[in-house]
Amino acid sequence: MPFDSYRRDLELSDFADEQLRDKRTKQRTQVEKEVRRDWQLLQPIASSMASRRKHTIRCHGLC
């Protein structure tokens, strides 16, 4: 009988590991979505800053 108890504990442990893995995967995909959204929001700002920087280098702030 101790073997059956050990096997049942292993099955429960595997189930708990799987649940934890699922939870981490969901959290990771949520973070990836947020990062992607933030990057898309910041992209136009970074682009305009880069073009302003290029203009300043060419014009030296004289205009």
C-alpha cells in the first residue's frame, strides 16, 4: 500500500507542476502583450525624437 500512496502523491505533484506551469505561461504571455503594446505606443515618439536629433545634427540649432 505505501507504493500506491507514493504514486498518488507523484500524480498530485505532477498535476500541481502542470498548473503552475500554465499559470506562469499565462503571466508571461500577458507581460509579452503589455511590452508589445508599450513598444507600439512608444515607437512614434522614438521615431520623432530620432528625426529631431538628425535635424539638429545637420542644422546645429541655427533654424
